Amino acid sequence: MVHWVHSSSHSGVPHDAVRGGHDVDGSPIYVGRAFHDGENLPAKVIPSKGCAYVAHDGHEHQKGQYEILVGHHYSWVPSSNGHVPHRAVESGHTRSGEPLFVGRGHHAGSLVVGKVHRSHGCLYIPFGGQEIKIHNYEVLVHH
């Protein structure tokens, strides 16, 4: 079962938080999710910056309140063009009801957590103030 733990800029990282990648400076990025504009979006949680970031409507948005994915038995599966494998971790839904899944992709020397949006055929990551589109990515699955 997938388990999310409430966190904030004042909380520490749970000992069993799921690591999702690394920032440009090598800082760890953890798998999170946060609400933005009525949607529960996958988020990159960067403890060294004290916040989480989500990608939405072309921009990167900073969040002080978020949830961190915890537990074991997760792996990253290569995918592309909106495909989502069986047992992919879902973070929530768009306002129209489309499920969003946790993915990650390489960009500018970092490995960043973002949202796989099937109908758009890609992964979107929050990076450098923008929402970046990636067609070849990995999807988080739970075993």
C-alpha cells in the first residue's frame, strides 16, 4: 500500500522517505505531492531548500505544505510518451478527473520528480521556475 506523510518546511524528512533524484548541486530530492489550483500534483521535495515544488500551467510553484511518500518496495521503470506501467504510483487527479502519476526525468544535470500526464503524452517537471516537458522518463511503481 502507498503511504503519504504530511510535511512542511518546518518538518524533517521521514527516515523511510522515497528518494526520487538529485538537484543540480547534488542535494537529494524526495517524492512528494502538494495541492495547487485544485489538483493534487506530484512534487519534488528538496529538504535543503525547505520546500516542495510542483509543475503546473507552464510554471514551477513553491509549496510550504506537502506530503512525502514513505515506505519500501518501490522501483523506477523506464517509460515514454505518456505510457504508465502497471502498479504506477498515483498522486491524485486533475480537476477533470484524469489521474496523475509520479515520474522523474533528467534535465540540466539533475534528476527531477514530476507528473506523468497520460493525455499530454509526457512527464512534466518543475525546474528553474518553469514546467519542463520530457518525453523519455521513469515512472515510480509499487511492488
